[in-house]
Amino acid sequence: MTKKKKKVVAKVKKTDETKDEKPKRKTLMIPMSELPYHLGLKMRIYPNNEQKRLIAINSGISRSVYNKLIAINSELNQLKKVNVYVKQVADRIEALKERKSKLSKYYFYMDSEDVDSLTIAQAKRCYGVAWNMYHKVHSSGRPKYHKKGVNDGYQTSCIYKSEDKKIENCTPFSGSVCFLDMKHVKLPKLGRIRISGSSYRKVLAHNPNFRIGTATIKYDASGFYLSLQIGDVIPFKAQKAKTGKKTGIDLNLDNFLTDSDGTVVDNPRYYRKSLKRLKKLQRRASRRQNRAKKEGRKLWQSKNYQKARKQASRLQRRVRNQREDFLQKLSTAYINNHDVV
């Protein structure tokens, strides 16, 4: 009997030891959505020709998945309005539901080796987010088809390996999307890409242990850009000191704004300043477009037209950047100098 009791005691000790080991699982990384602080980093990337080809393919896949979901759901909504049971309608509904859940099975080009697997998942998530936004704010409108040439790009996610899923190992230098050094990043399917910018340098110098969530690659006539969603348990910027000041802002047509302190901010009118140059570039592109059509050449083969088109697009991008920079600096100045706006 005594021997049996000793065995029971030994078993109890083992169970106590295992219970003590369970809390160690708390060291695993926290989900990105549960991190208290988030920030966005935007930088310019310089891909080579092969990487540009892969970016164009994944951008097309993302747009195709989004548009296929819109088409399938719109047809499902029409079929569900049929009140009388019809076998053909019921079979079509089941077929559409299966196609919606397994898009890559029905569209072979989505299963290519050049396609990032997370691109399809992110496109589906964006479609769901668009519908959620419509249900919350009806003025945002229903999800619409994405057109090629407008906001071209795609999204992917940062995945950490099983051995890297500890808090101390989740850094911007590990994972499928990571910084290799201060001038290069690694992206899924694309590999090593050179980057430039100042925002990520400041964040890396201040807090080098943040986590990367979603990566968005976009491109236009001015170049290729990468946006990273990052998160951490500590704030990225120090809290501003209280000033005790309040101000009100009035937007008008004579100037950009007038506040309650009597300060008048003039409208910079960046577009009007660049309008003369923009019209000249657009006329040049139009002439070269008409000449290419008369000669029976396709526009993508006309180097002169493509050159003029890119020059006009770069100028439009410059105006947009000037406006954004003006708004960011003005809003930052009001936030730093006032507690309530």
C-alpha cells in the first residue's frame, strides 16, 4: 500500500510541474489587432525588371479576385430573389458558392508560381472590409469593380516562422516581410528590393522592435511605393505636453482657413501654379497619341507617347504630394500648439 501511495504522490508532482509550465505560452506573440499602438510607414522602392513583372502579375490577381467576388455575389443576390423553387436556380446558387470559396480551382491563372498566396487572401479581406464599411456608412457606397490603371497594387502579409513567434523574436528584421538593412527590404516572391525614405529610418532609430503586419505595394507613373502597417506595445511617439489652448477653424473660398485667433492661412493653389505646364504636357501627349493611331501603331509601342504621358502623370503626382505635404504640416502645427481644435 505504501508503494502505491508513493506512486500517486509522484504523479501529483508531475501534474503540478506541467501546470507550472503552461503560463510560459504567454510569451508567444500578440495578434496584430490586439497591439495598442499602430503606425503606417511609406517608402519608395526600386524593383528590377523581373520584380516589376511580378508586381504587375500580383496586382492583376488582386484586382481579378476582387472583381470576381463582386460578380459572383451580385449574381447570387439576383438568384436569391426567386421565391419559387427552380432546380436550375438552386444548382446555379450551389455552383456559385463553391466557386466563391475556391477561386483558384476555377481560374487557373490564380494558381501560378508567380502569385503570392497571401495576395488572394488579402483581396478577399479587402472585399469584406468594403462591405462592412458600406453597412456602417452608407454614403461610402457599395463595392465597385476595380479598373486597371487606377490605384494599381496589391497587399500581402508578414508571416513569422514557428520558432520566431516569441515576443523577443518578432522584430522588423524577421518574418516574410522584413528589413535586411537600412536600404533594403525583403518581400514575398519579390525578394530583396532597394528602398528610400526618411519615415522608416526615424522609427527604426527610436523603436527597433516593432512588428510588421500588412504590406501594400502600389505603383503609378512616378514610381513604385511600399506601405507597411506596423504595431507595438509601446508608443511610437512621445505624448505632447498640454498647452491649454483652444481654437476654431473656418474654411472659406477667399483663403484656405481662418481660425478664432485671427490667423489667416492662404491657399497655396499648387494646381493653378502647375496648370500651364500640365496643359502643355497633355497637349504633347495627345498629339503623339493621334500620330500613333494614324500610323497604325499601338500606344504601348509608341515610346514618344509613353514618355509624354509619364511626364504629365509625374507633374500631377507632384501637385498631389505638395497638397498632402501642406495639409500634414498645417495639421501638425495646430495639434502641437492647441489641445482642442
